[in-house]
Amino acid sequence: MLTAMEANLRLLAAYAAVARAASFTAAAAEMHVSQSSLSRAVAELERLLGAQLLERDTRNVQLTAAGVETLRVAEQIVSAHRSGMKELERYLLGESGVVAVATLPSVAAVLLPRVISDFRGRRPLVTLRIMDGLEQVVLGRVLSGDADFAISTVGAAPEQLEHRPLIRDRFYAVLPERHPLAAQESVTWEELAREPFLAVGPESSVRRLTDAAFAQAGAAVTLAAEAGSVATVGGLVTAGLGVSAMPALVLPLMGAGSLVYRPLTEPVVDRRLDVVVRARRTLPLATSAFLDLLDTFRRELRDLPTGVSWNRD
């Protein structure tokens, strides 16, 4: 009796063409093959099925009851195969599929939307899967294969990861609206350290960079409070409980409170954000196309928020 693989697509497609046309001559012309090859294909399918599918005479081809049912199933199989192959072709051309990116929340909310909008206009069948989180979580998703690439700060990153420069993100002082330092055009880290400081938690890359900046300035900071999210820090600053320091890309996430932002100097500190991929991994074509578009944005110096600049290194 027939096995699933024995009745191959060639036999099913040949039979379906003959059955629909009710003619070997018309089906042969449609498929651009000889009548004898079609006849052999139908005979082989009948042998595999152990059933007669067609009743033939010199003029007509009639379907038996088994032939009617076989035509129904054959058309389903052939149609599904054609549909699947078209879907595969779109994927292999990078026109469909999923681009999985792991990134910091500020990148996901502020930088990526404009790139995604452009990309979706070019490849509307591609889905973007965005996984935001803290630096180590983001890099871990690339190492595990959950994400195709990451956009992240890079601290003590594993050797299995490769980095491509993307943007620089300047740090700003975050101040209550009526704070005395808000009257200045810029604020030094030493000046900021004299105020009660509101920080994000130690697991954040922002915290690592602010700690390093205060150390570079030789300033001892008084930590008033720390919180897990930048929105919480923004609320605390709005309430007048202290000051903070955040990269420019983070500022839109600090909430709707009345805050003032001033560039930090002495030293000027930039948060470097890179595209991070796993070394020696072949990326899906859709992902490569997204990264190419992102690099086009970088090379063409597309507009960025104040305090954020494309890294040309």
C-alpha cells in the first residue's frame, strides 16, 4: 500500500492536471510534457494506491469514485506545497521571517521605532521581536540565540560577542525645575555630587557609568536613594528629593514630571551603544537587511535626539 513519500508531488501534480482537464492531451499541453509521460505517471500512482482512478476510452477520461477523492487530496497537497515553497522563498530572500533584537529600554523606546518604521515600509512581511532589559540580560539573549543581535552598552562582555559601533549618548544632569543648578547652562560632576543623588540600581549599566564618572571627577557622592527604573528616579527628582544623571536617550523615559536637563561636564561622559552579534554566526537575511538599514542610518547621519550622536569610529 502507498506510503506518504511514495506518492510524490510529481505523480500527484500529473494526476491532478489530467483529472481537471479530463484529457491527457490538454494536461500534457498545460504541463509542457509528453502524453506518454503523463500516462506513465498516472499509472504509477494507481499502482501505488492500489485503485483505479480514471476510466479511459479513445475519446474520454472519466474519474472513478477513488479518482474524485484522490483529486481532492492531490490538489490540497500540491497547493500546500506551492504555498510553502513561496513562503520559503520569501524567507530566503529576507522578505519574511522574524528579526529578534535584544536591547536596552531606552533604545527600544526612542531609537528603534524610526528604524523599524522605515524597515517595515520596505519589508512589511517581516516581524520585529524586541526584547528589552538590562545589559547582562540583553547580552545573554544573544549568547543563548534567543536574539539575533543586541544594541547595548558593553561592559565586561564575553569573547564570543562581536561589537559594531553605533551611537554615543551623552550624560545630562537631571534636576528639579527650581533647583539652583537649573539656572546654569551646564553642570559639572563635582557640582552634582554636592547634592543628594538619586541613582538606578547597581545592576544597571547607567549606574556603572555614573559611579565611574564621579570617581574620575574625584567627587564623593551622597546616595539619597536608588530605584529599579528610571521612571521612579524621575518621580523622586520631580518631588525634590535629589538630583540624578542620565544619558540623553533615557530622558524621555523619566516620566511627565517637571524636570530640567543640563549637559554634564568635567568630564564629558558618553554612553557608548554598540550592535552586538555572536561571533561566527550566520544571521537570517531579514536580520542582515535590518542591520544594513541601521548602518545606513549611521552613515547618513540621520536625525537623533539632542545629546545623541552616531558613532563614526
